[in-house]
Amino acid sequence: MTPSAIQSQVSPEEWAIRCDLAACYRLVAMYGWSDLVFTHISAKLPGPDHHFLINPYGLMFDEITASSLVKVDKECNKVIDSPYPVNPAGFVIHSAVHEARDDAGCVLHTHTRAGVAVSAQAAGVLPISEQSTFVLGSLAYHGYQGVAFRPEEKPSLQADLGSANYLMLRNHGLLTVGKTIADAFLHMYVFESTCQIQISAQAGGPLTQVEPSIVQGVAQAMKVQTGGIGGAFVWPSLIRKLERSD
């Protein structure tokens, strides 16, 4: 189906979300967070039907367009016909978050080297950078239960996530929740930076940790600001960056 055909079938609001989500996929590729065709970024569509957008399985993240994104229901069944396959097993984590969190406009999951490395460390995220203080202000952990394709894992994942915007999947990777696609991306930028800084710092000498009172203060400030860092401010500049290169 051509891009114009898809656009004619959906509302202007859905088309705008499609454009933002396609841009998010391409930004994830640009920043080196993709894992070939694996992992997903999902976006919730407005309305009572519980429809979502997900990547066409098999396309690299830098190939994804607004029109190639697949519209699915909460069981990952296609809502609009698409020549591309979807990966229902890969949607399990995302559907669990969307089911439990009405505020989850976007769920972003990665398997980066730094993210997996920190997820394997017993202490998890350490308070050793300014970036880490933002993550620690809204961070949860979920223990590894094997490849995450079993619906039976949903309740424990939902319970572990709670109201957090950052979820470290032990021995697996990173996940962020955002009210918008821009928020989820900015959360992941901070989360990934936190992990990269930690791995780099651990290669040097003794570490200096941020005072617990400061970490707690950041957590309290984030709660006042409805639980996150606003992505709307930086998103237009990211789109301009993407347009200059792609």
C-alpha cells in the first residue's frame, strides 16, 4: 500500500503520531541503540479501541517510515492490512506496559551493550553522574525470566514497573515509558547515557557517588513535574537533525 493510501485511511492525529514514531525509530538507529531488527518501540493511538503502532518486523530501524508502521490491537492483530509481518512475541513486553499504564503513550525498549552490561551488575544503576540522578528518580527493576515472549510474565513485569518511567530488565536491556514519543526518547537518551558513563567510570579509579539527599531531591522534583523530563522542548531540534542527515 502506498504512503498516500495509508495517510488517506487514518486521521491527521494518527498520521502525526506515525511520523513521530518513524522519526523515533530512525533516531534510535542514528544514535546506535538498535539491535538489527530486534526490539520495538510502540505508540498508543488515541481512542477507545486500544490500537497501537509497531514496527514492521524484519525492517531495520533506519528503513521504517510513517506508512510502513503496522497498526495492531492489544493482541497484536493487524487492524489495517499491511504487507509487512509483525512479531506478537516481541509485543508482549509492550502490551504489558500499555495495559498497566494509561499514561504510556510510548514504550521504548533497547538491547544496547552499555544497557545490558549495567543490567547484569548486582548494584544496577549507581548514583555517580547527574544523568543517573534523573534515572534513579523514577527507576524500577525486573528480574530475568528468559526470553520475554510468554504472557505469563506480564503480571510480574507490571508489578515491578509500577509508576516508574525507567525499567531495567535484568540481564536483558533498558525500557522507558513516556506520555509522548518525545518523552520516551528523551528518557532513553538519559538512561543510555547513564549506563555508558557508568561503564566508562568503572574502568578507571575509585568512584565518587552523589549524595543520597541530592538523589532524593531530584526524585521529588520529578514527581512535582509529573514524573519525567519533558521531551517536547528537544524534539523539534532532533527532527531537524534527522532531516539534515536523512
